[in-house]
Amino acid sequence: MLTRHCGFFLAASSLPGSRIAAMMSIQLSRARCSSAAAPSTPSATSSSSFGPATPGKVRVLIRTSDGAAYERMYNKGDNLMEAIRDDHSLPVDVPGACNGTCQCSTCHVLLHSAEWMCKVERVFAITDAEQDCLDKAPDVSDTSRLSCQLTLSEELDGLEIDLPERTMDVRWQAAFRRSTKK
């Protein structure tokens, strides 16, 4: 069984001693994320040209698998998957086949850097249900998250995400290519 904490996959077997060792590794990973120097401003790690912050809004940079980048401002408190899915000005789709219930992985996104992964995990720790879903998804990396599990907040202002080329509805193991909106 693989468990991910702060962007690091940890192996844990059913042996009691191994579980203790895995838990110690998890605590070390959490400590590294808490003490990691998170960017003080989005521009500290960002190559985007976002202007100054707007009250009540969260800036998000979305990169597609073909390299195109889209800067967007969404309302604070919005669910990331719903914000992207409902943004009809974006030429890509984030299906969210299960409608945000953490069951399908079609809203799989990649956080652009390990720094963003640590920052997001401090605000929204990955749940067992999300990890189970990601374990079955294609093209998963250390920075993978389900966008339906992330609520846009002030701490995530300037968030940078990459959309993988393909996603899969793990409920039926049906593969989807990212489609263009019409």
C-alpha cells in the first residue's frame, strides 16, 4: 500500500514494525512540509504575470498538456473543479464525472511544483478516499490531486496547476482524453 504525504509516496506493509516506521516517515514528511519555505507571494515561484491580488478572488494559472497557459481569477470559497469546469472561456474540459464526490479521478490535476504541493497539503490534507482514487488513476505524480477536493482560499492565491493529457473514470476504468469545449 502506498500512502502519500506532502508529495512523497511511502510504502507501508501489514507488519506492525513496518507501520511504525511508515508513521515515523509520515511525521518527518509533514515536518518537512511545515518547515519548508513556502513562497511568501505567488510571484516567488511563479512565472505568471498576475497583477495584484483582488479581494475575494483567488488567482489560478492553468497549464494544459500542450503547454498553453491560462490565468484565471475565481471566487474565494469556490471548489477548484467546479470553477474550471464552469469557466466556459477555457478551451479545455475538467469533466468531474462524479460531480465532485471523490470517486472518479476525472478532475485529476498536477500541482505545478513541490512547493505548491506542500502549501496545498497544509491547507487540505489528502484523504484516504482521494488517495484511493488517485492510486487507480493514470499519469499520477507526486504532485497529483483531485481538483474536486480543493477549495480556493487566500492561502492558494497564485496557485499553479497542470492538466494531465488524459484522465480516467476509475469507477469504470474508462479513459477520457481531455476534450476541447465547443
